[in-house]
Amino acid sequence: MQGPSRQAYAAFDDRLDAALAAGAGQAAEPAAATGVVAGDSVATIGESLFAFAGLLRDQPLVRRALTDPGRSPDEREALVRRLVGD
């Protein structure tokens, strides 16, 4: 059995692969299934990931809140959605 973090990472990895394939013009799934909005590019995805990583690096309180085992996965997801938008 895998922990929630591994499951979340696996789901993210699958969506990222699909988004990168879509950005390269090799979409394996429709955009609605991957969560990718038409026009997203690999560069935009990369910039967004680096920006979020910078946020986590620069804001230890946010980093702690997202890794706090006392918070439910739903609470952590809600925090991420508030930070980056839906």
C-alpha cells in the first residue's frame, strides 16, 4: 500500500506527462481529461512549477502547512488551490 504522498505524486506525474505530450502536439488524452487548457505550453507549465517551487522555498510556513501530517489531504489540497487558483 502506498501513502497519500506517493499516490498524489503518481497522479501528478501522470497529469504532467499528459500535459507535456499535449504541449508537444502528441496528446494521448483530450484536454478535459488531463486538466490542460488549450494553449498551455511546456514552457508555461515549467514556469509555473518553478514559481511554485520558489514559493515553497521562500515560505517555510506554507511548506510546513502542506507537509503537516495533522492536516487532512483535503485541507492541503484546499490550501494549494487557494495559492495557485483552480
